[in-house]
Amino acid sequence: MRTTTLRLPEEKLKLLKAIAGYEGSSMSRIFEEMADEYIRRHHETMELLRIPGFLDECREGLAEIRQGKGKRLDERSR
């Protein structure tokens, strides 16, 4: 396992150290758990981005919305 340095506000670091002490856990384990949770939360996004053309379609859709095009959610397709 590699070593890395993280920069955190002192207040957050103090809280994390207190939690680690209370749980009898290491700071490394806490950061590993946070990384695992972050990866889990973004897994679906990463899967969608693998679909060819998906990102371009999203960008085009946002551009249409900004131009006032498209349909509102309350408009039914007919």
C-alpha cells in the first residue's frame, strides 16, 4: 500500500482523530472506508459514462434547456 498526504482543515482532522480513538480504529481505516463509500456512490455515474455518446447527449440536452427549448416535465407527450 502506498502512502499519501492529505490536507484537511484542523477542525475536521480533530474530529476524525476523536472518532478513530472512540472506535479504536486507525485514521487509515477511516479514510479507506470513506474512499470505499465515495466509490460506491459514484459507481452508477461511471457506468453511465461508459455508454457511447451518453455524455455528449447530456451536454446537448443542457444546451437546449439553456436556450429555452425542450419540454417541461408537466407537458405530456402525445
